[in-house]
Amino acid sequence: MKIQTPYSDNLDVLVALVTYLAMTDFKSNTPSYVAETLALDVKKVRDTLQSFDGLFRESKNPAENGEKYYTLHLRYALRWTQNDESNGESKEPLRAEYLDTLLNFITRMVEQEQTNQRQFSSNRATLTAAWVAAGVAFFSVICSFTGILISVIVTSLNH
């Protein structure tokens, strides 16, 4: 099972990549070209494109430099529905409502991760408090038992 990369850890690069790939006139591009164009670290761009394969589509055919091309899944799908006469070669940017939907999706994923993190922290604090309370209760039982045992011993010695 693949470990999901957190959206919140990559929000800045995700927004830049989604916006660029949605609005550029190129139907797809390589990580190194995108990184250079956006003045971003090429490794961070490549890692983000590969980690969020639900947003970004990797081409089957490499560029001349051996890198794969990337585009948004939505943009790739719309190539075939919007431009049948051009054999899927549409270079039109995505409409604003599509870009808005993608950015809202990313924002909601970040919010969900933060909610989950808060819930996890809250659960951990509750569990810790429960263990502390159980420890205190156990200690109280031991102290009570010790007190009873001492009073029984003292009473038996006095008789």
C-alpha cells in the first residue's frame, strides 16, 4: 500500500503546479521545464507530480531528455471531449471553474488533514488522561489495601 503524501506538506507546490498546468498553452510538460518556469526546485516538482497521481497524469512517452511529460488528469480528459477534430491536441487552458474546483479540492484535503491531526491529538490526550487516571486509581487501591493490611497486622499484634 502506497503511503499518501500529505497535501498540507506540499500546498505551495501543488497550487503552483495545478495553476500552471491548468493555464499554460502547453498540453503537458516535463518536471524540469515546469520547475525552471516557476522558479521551483526540480526535485520538489518531480516528487510532487509523482506523489499526487490522482491530480497529475504521467505520459507514457518520454521527452528527448528522457523525462516524462505531466499534465492534469482533468486537462487530459478534456482534450478528447472538447476538440475531436484536432485529434486530442487541444492546447486551450482549463476554464476558470475547473481550476477553481481543483484548487478547492486541494484546500479541502488540507483542511481534512488538519482536522484529522487535531482529532488524533485530542484522542491521544484523552487516552493519556485515561491511563493516568487508571494509574492513580490503581495506586489508590494499593494504598488502601496496604492501609487495611497494616491495620489488620497491628490489630492482631495487639490481641
